[in-house]
Amino acid sequence: MPSLDYLPDVLNPFPRKFEILQSLDYPPDVSTNITYNISIGYDCFTCNYKVVVVSCYQFLGFIEKNYKICCKTQVRAHTLGTNFWKRIPDFPSEITGLPEECPGKFVSGTINWAIEDQEKYYLWVILSLDLGNESYQVIPHPEYGLDEPLVYLNLSVSKDCLCVVAHTNSFLDIWLMKVYGNKDSWTKLFTIPFEKLIGCPLPASLLYIAEEGDLVFLDLFDNVYIYNYKNGNVKIPDIQGLPSNSFNSIVYFESLISP
């Protein structure tokens, strides 16, 4: 059986140490149309980091006398310091879509994915994996109250809280869940018109919200945009040594816990 030999190494930036992960076999009977979603989080029960790989693939299934494109996942976890992958429960069967390509977001001992329903466009699910007991739950959405359809949704983390970036065709809303898992704790932080950014709707990822609360950093179209919520100004900073539209952005969090 072929193995996945391009899994990234795990880097601890402070001591500049790498850990090379074990290779991972492909799911059985799958050779094409397979993608991998790779995430990392800290398990408070084992006091160690876990890498979670979701193998996502599609196949043609015969359902209710019709052929349909079906989605399936296979999920495995690797505890750093060990030399094996553990098969953990796959996504619940009622989840009919695949997670977005970017890594799941780690919050409060869980990894969270935004998943678009395969059969109902513009219907999104927030799925959470508890790293301690390796079980799933669906996180409730905010009450968006939108006047136009929700066309795209992605997740982020700010101040150790789960955030949702909800896109319509004309603007995006940024929501923050103050108490993880509590629907009533969703709070809308900002509404940003696309005309203030690049004039057309494109998926934007939240990178950072300044402590003062007036600057929002977004990754949009392979550029970093800084939006000033108070005056509506937008700035694209020059990054020395990097041409525009040539990189992806991630957020680095310092930790006293060493893998």
C-alpha cells in the first residue's frame, strides 16, 4: 500500500528542533482525488501535542437509485514522541462535506474545521474534535442575521477564542465565541465591506486583531491586508524580500510547552 511521504516535519522554532513524522498509508481502495488536512493541537490529558491528519476523498456512490459524488474521511492521530499513527473515529456520517484545505483551528483542547455541505451549497458545519476523548461535536453558528446568502465561511483564533469569518458577496463579518461551545457567547466584532479591500468577494482569513481592537489583519489573495475599523483605511504592508502575491500567511504563537 502506498504511503504518504510528504507529511511536514514538526518544528519547534525556539530550539530549532525538528521531529520527522512517521509515514502514513493511503486509505484502502483509494488512488486518486485524495487530499490531506493536517492539524496540530495540545492534549491536556496526555500533556503532549497531537498531529491529526484527515484523509479526504470522493467517490461515485449509488444512493437512492442515483449515482452521487460521496465524501469520506479517514482520521488518524500521532502523539509527538511516539513512532506510530493511531486510527481514531472518522467524521460523523451525517457530515457530508470535506473540510477546507487550511489546518483545523486549535481552541480549548479541540481542533475545529469549517465544512461545506456536499449536497446543499452555502450550508456550513463547524465540526470539533476533542483531542482528549477523541470525540466529535457540532459547534453552533452565530445568529448571523444576514440580508444576503452566506457564501463562504472559515475559522480563525483570536485571544484564545474561536472566530468565524462569514462571507457574503459584498462584505464579511467577523465573530468571536467568548466561551467555547456556548452559542450565546458569540459576539460580532466587525463588518468589513469588500469594496474597502479589493472590490470583489474573495475568501479572506483572519490573522490577528490588535489589542487596541481597531486594526484587523487579514490574509486575502496571497497578501496581508491591515484594515482600520475606526476610520475604514486599508494598508498592504511591504514585506522586505518577498514580492506581493507570492506567499501564504500563518500565525505563530509562543508556548512554554515544548513538544
